[in-house]
Amino acid sequence: MLVEKAKTTPDVYPMTINALRSGANQKNNRYPLMELDNDDVEQALDRLRELGAVSEVQGDSRVSRYRHLLYDWLGVEKFELAVMGELLLRGAQTEGDLRARAARMDPIPDLTTLRNLVAALKARGLIVGLTSEGRGHVLTHALYQPAEMEKLRAEYRAGAQADHPSSEPATVPRAIASPVVSPAAGPASVDRRPQMAAATATAASDRTTSERVVSERAVSELAGSVATLRSEVDDLRSELDRLRREVDDLLAQLR
């Protein structure tokens, strides 16, 4: 989040703990959505300072402010940091979404430009692919804890299996593989219906898992956007009320 604010709103950067809490809890451009308090933010800052990713800045006021050190800590350039920052904010996403969102921070004109940046970051182990390359290729950053990364990979593996079920036939139960042949009836044909039903059920289960993951993320992002719009409407109403009061005061002075 420090990366995002440094690039998009430099006038409020470096940031105070209160500003960091507010930014981390905002409902747009975030996944997952969070509800942090100041203690949570301070603990995270302490860990990041120990890792050398963040530093404290003493300004003119007594309030401490913080800035990131990710250019050196990650060993990245300006546009690469925009890509990493977006992945840290929203997690896994397609190349198309990543290009559009990272362009909020620094101009990334097309997918070719993004792919060149991604290739460089992959080579340094900072980005990993979660799906096969090509249309809809999904990427994420490689800074997850091992258990978190394995869970994420498993979710996308399940989605891939649902979209591309195995073409190999399922194992045929022994009773079906060795049918009893009646001399009068001639050679018996194997009843494939049970194994086809089993394969269909497995594919349906995998597809359901993948769709649930996508649906939960979409609902979460939609809820965040709605909450943000409500907050903006409230701000506009407050501003309108303030302007009305100022107009009333001016009219009263003119009378």
C-alpha cells in the first residue's frame, strides 16, 4: 500500500499509522478486504522494518511517518515496482487486469510491455504463474508464505482440471472389466455408464470448486466497490452541506 500511495498520491507520502490503517482498510483495489486497527498496522510495520522493507521518517511534526524501501529490497525498477505493488494489493489476476490496474501507478501501454516486465520479474523469482501461458494467464507475486502459496496453487489447479478434464479413461471396476459372457448371447459389451458417471461427477466437483473461488472473490470486490461508493456519496453530501452553509453565511452578510 505504501507503494500505491507513493505513486498515486505523493502529497500524503510518507504515511502516518492512521493513514496506513485507512488505506489498508479501503474497499476498492484490495483483495482480500481487511479491517485492521492501529496495533495491527504497527506490528506489520515492525516486521517490515526488521526485514529492511520499510523505514521510519521523522518529519517536522512529532507524528512518525513511514516509507517503503522496496526498490532496493526487491531489486526492481520503477515500472516493475508498479506491477509488484498491484499484485501485492489484489493478489492473483490475469495479465490484462494487471496491466490496466498497474497503469494507475505508472504508464504500461500494452500487454507486450507488461509481459516484458513480468518476464524479468519471473526470472528473479518475484512473480509466478498460476495457469498456463496464453489468454487469461493468471499471475501472482511470490512473497506468500509457503502454505499460502500452496493453497493458492491448489485452487487454480482445481480450476484447470475442471476446464480440461483428463482424456484418459477411468479405471474400470473388476466386475465390469470381466463380464460374464453367455454362449447364447455372443460377446458381451462392457457397460461404460458407471465410469462415465464417476468421471462426470469428479469434473463437476472440480468445476464447482473453481467457480466458488472466482465467485467469492468477485462478490468480495463488488461489496468493496459498493462500500467505497457509499463512502464517496457521504463525503459529497457533507461537502454539499458545507457549501450550503457558506452560501447562507454570505447571503446573510449581504443583507
